[in-house]
Amino acid sequence: MPVHLGEQLLALGQAMHELPNRPSPSTAWRWYRKGIRGVRLETVVVGGRRYTSREALDRFLSAVTSAADSEPIRRRERDADVGRSDNTERKLRDAGLL
């Protein structure tokens, strides 16, 4: 989803300065390209440069927090410990190993 008209645009690097601990601009690119927990940062291209907005950043962080809060902790801990992808987990399940 693109940034809404009327929102104040921020360059991706500038948007990171709006957050605590000032994440790296590469973090903003990762949030836009890959997302977190199925949620991607809304952006828009103007004049060949990519921008987001404070409002889009707020929507993104709220959605990521909501997704994290609704995901069972047990699954998050298991996935972090094992470090396997959904594809690998599916193959193991299909093979009867899980």
C-alpha cells in the first residue's frame, strides 16, 4: 500500500531519525522490501527517490506490534531456537519428522 496523499513525506533515512535508537537507513529498506511478520513499510517514489511518512511508519510499527502480540510465544521461541524456514518445517512435517 502506498503512502496516503497529504501525509508529510520523509526520506527513508530521515524516517529512521524519528525512532528511538535511530535504526540504520538499511533497516528502513529492509522493512520496505521484506517486511517483518508479513507487514511491509508503506513507501512512495517521487522523482526517483523512495519516501515514507510518519503516519506510514506509525501504521507499520502498530501492525508489527499487533502481529507479534498475537503470535504464540511458544512458536516464536521455537523458531528462533531452531532457526528453520517455513519451507523446511513443511518438508519435515510432510516427511513425518515433526
